[in-house]
Amino acid sequence: MKKRWTAALLALALAVTLLPGTALAAEVAGTAGSRLTGADLAVYRALKNEVAKIADGTRTSTVVILPDQDTLSWTLSEIGAAGDSESAAVDKLKKKVADTLHIEQVYTALASDCAYEMFWRGAEYTYKFSYSIQGNRAYVQDLTITFQVAEAYQDGGETTVSGDKVAAAKAAAENAKAIVDKYQDKSDYEKLAAYCQEICRLVSFDFAATEDGVPYGDPWQLVNVFDGDPDTNVVCEGYSKAFQYLCDLSEFDGDIVCRIVTGSMNGGDHMWNVVQMEDGKNYLVDVTNCDSGRIGAPDKLFLAGGAREDGGRAYIMPLSPGTMAYAYREEQEDLYTDGWLALSDSAYVYDPSAVRPKPVPSFTDTPAWCAKEARWAAKKGITRGYGGGSTFAPGVDCSHTQILTFLWRAADEPISTTKAPIIVETWYQDAINWAYERKMIDDDFNADALCTRADAVSYIWQALDGPGASETASFSDVDADAPYAGAVSWAVEKGVTRGYGGGDAFAPDRVCTRGEIAAFLYRAYH
């Protein structure tokens, strides 16, 4: 009989106040989520999936109990507790969890990445879980995150979102998509400029919301921008989220990455955006202060650059006349990149006559075995790197959603007439629709599952219309009647794979890293 010890934990009432300036996107290159690893990334993915359901109205409760995570389970030997007493083992488990799971970082990433999907959130969240030791393994169980719902979005309590509010938010989202469609044929710069102008046309700054006692809610959300009501306005957070959401919905020709950042402007709390343009440089976009009557109107603080101060945490933006001082909050350090997001020292200059070739990243972290393959994938537009910078992250595990997106890009990003019943972040939805239309996935598809070697060769094989092989591959761990056997045979004949470890095994259940996927794709398509 297995012995079980359970230590109830953490009725931590974390009053994490995010007013007035912290704001799906899936974990895409350049997002805060793409910086997470291990247990933090697993929890982020699971929470993002539930957050999307809340925004979509398929769940109303904001009390999220996550399934037990493999990344939060260890043998007693792994935590150095083999042979220890119950209390000593639990103490070591607590230390392991503290070193492994960083909920505050996960929440900050979610709040930063989900400009639309968390429109309902309040200013606080709490989390709790229990410790459990069963036999020779130690577990974190019943990890529960409770998001407070903003007062204006509640339906009977702080953890239930109003269906009417969800419907209103969906309608606003459709209006936002109409704006993106309106400018879809414009250049990247023209799209960004138009988005800034459209937002300023739709709303004005809500000074009343800055008064004491006004609860966090509508004026801080992008819904007020796109709701079609000229009487609903926003503060800086609403401006920034609206701009971010329009960028999230957009297809850019260049490697444009938009991010929400928080900090101070001339000493007062503020939120704005930082946009990486096709030249690889970051520029400040302060839509709030580009609005009519504001200090940066109409475009003095649009794609602006400035002088770096305080080790890159602060920047002085020149105006005519005067200057504006911006500084990132402490928690912005390492959120999107190592250190602070570095800004260009001068404003972006748009040359409509210039032909700007799409830059191919020179990845700094690809070992010899996948460097050529990763660069090829970048040149073909199959990947845009990892984290929006110069890294590819070859050792990071690849999800089903990521490889399907790679394959969709390799197929020149076709737009499907079929809409999959699987809802994922905007960045991936077209790829998922395409895969569903081609019957590569079905209704039970798990977007966040990690891609195994069997999954990878099967997806590539299906994307290439299931070509036959002249011989059947012989691996000790691939049954002749396995659903992926035909794909494996083709992959061996094509040279996509030579087996695993130089032996007679294929290792079908082994999870693929991004580097391995790049190598598979290069061999299959090159």
C-alpha cells in the first residue's frame, strides 16, 4: 500500500494590485510567455487556455484548477529526500517548488500577453496548492489560481464573468477586426499609423476614471475603444491594449513585434507600447499622448526614439518643445528580453519608396547540427526566431501548435474555408484551420500537447499529401500497424530521419525540440 502524505499549503491571498498600468495571444515569439520555461511555461499554457475560454464565454468561473503538471513532480531522490522523515521530505519538496514555480512571473506574462482575453480581470489574484508524497514521488497537486473579476464584469460574485459582458466584448472584437481588414493592403508602417489614428478617433482620455474611488474596469479595457459608443472612453491602459490587439490581429510583411509595457511617464504611472520594426530596432508608441490635445499629438510619440538613461531602464524622448521621460517598471526587466527592451536612439523614418527586404535572423544559439536548418527555416518564413530576437531556442520542446504553424507557413499560409472547432490564439488559428481542413487533426486535438517524433513525421508526411515509400522501415519500436508507420517509412526513405541514437529504434514517443523540428523540415522540404 502506497503511503501518502499531504501538506495543505498556501492560502496565499496575494493582493497583487495592477492599477493603473499592467495589462492572446499563445506563446508566440516576442511575447512574455515565450520567455518562460519548465513548470512556469506549462502553467502559463494551461492558464492561457482557460483565460481564452472565459473570453469566449465557454466558461464563466475564474477559479481555475489545473490538472497535475508533470513538471511539478519529482522522485524523492531528485529532491534529495530519499530515506528522509515525512517532515524533512515535505520541507525539501517545498524548497523545490519555490525554486521551480514562479506564479507571479506567470501572471505578469499572462497579463502582458492577453490584451483582449483578460478584459474581465480585476486587480487581484490568489493561488493555492497542496503538497503530496506518494511512494517514491513528490507532487504539487490541485494548483488553483483564482482571478478576481472586475466589478463591472461580475455576475453574482467576484469569480463569475457576466455573459452579457462577454457578448459585448465579442462585438467590440469584431469591430477591431474590421479596422484590421480595412488596412490589410497597406504597408506595415501605414497599418501601425492608421491603428494609432483610428484609436484616437474612437476615444478620448477618460479623466474621470483617474479620480480616487473609481473601480478598475471599463476605462482600462480595449472594449471601450471598439464598442461603437462615443461616450465610453479610456485611460492609457485602454489605449495601449487597443493598439496591441490590432497588432495581434494583423499580418505584417516584416518582422513587426508589438508589446505592452508599463512604467512611468514624467514620474506618473503610465502604459504604452514598444514596437519592433523590420529594421530590428524598438520604438516607443504612446497612443494616449498622440491623441488630439495631448502633448505628443499627432505623431510626436509614434515610433519615437530617445536617449537611454539608468542602464536602459529609462529614456528621454525629445519633443518640440521639451522632452518626455519614460521609465520601465521593475517587473518589466527580463519580461520580453534579457534586461530592458532597448529603444532606438532616434525616431523611425518611413521611406515609402524603399524596398525593405525581410531580414533573416542570424541566430546566436544554434549549434552546428541545426544552424543551417534553422537559418533556412527563417529565410523561408517558416520561423521568425524565438522571443522576437536573435535566438532560435533549439533545445525548447515544440508543441503541436508550433509545428502545424511551421508547416502552414511552408505551404505559403493558405486561408482555409473551414473553421476548426478548436479555438487557439490569433497567431495560430489560421494554421489550425488549415490542418483541420486537411484532416491532419480532429475535434480532439490538444493544441498545447508537446510534439513527439511520431507526431512530427506524421504531420510533415500529411502536409506533403502522404507520399508512399518503396520499403517499410524496420524499427524495433514501430509496429507495422502503427498509425504513423507509413509516415516513418517515408521519412526514412526521404532522409528526414535515420532513427534515434544511431541504433534500430525510432523513439516515436520522444518529444521533439525546435532544433530537431527544423532539421526534419529542412530534410523534407529542401
